[in-house]
Amino acid sequence: MAKPGMVRLTLQMTNELNDMLEGIADSAGATKTDVMRQALALMKEAHQAKVAGRHIGIVSDASKLDTEFVGLL
């Protein structure tokens, strides 16, 4: 049973995606649930940026950042 205020989801994915998820979780010292929560939070930000006519990407020069995502695994 899910904790109060939480929803339990069942997710089907390919073995390749599960291996990727486990690899990220292991590398970050986190759980697969933590990785999925952060992935959804990042996707939400990317979607909101697109809706607002903005762009999201990766840069090699942090001094050129307009917005920085902090606290990611």
C-alpha cells in the first residue's frame, strides 16, 4: 500500500531501460524511485521552458547559463 499522500505506480519498461535506470541509480547512490522522480522533475522544467518559448540544453561553459538545475543526483 502506498504511503498517505503518495500514489503507487506500476511501470513496464524494456530490459535496456531498466538497466539504464539501475546504472544511474547505482552511480548516484540513489534508488530507482529517486531517479524517476528527478527525471520527471527535470522533464517538467523542460516542458515548461518549451511552452514559454525557451530552450533547454547542455553547455560546457557554466558562466553562460541562464538557469541552473541544482540538487540533481
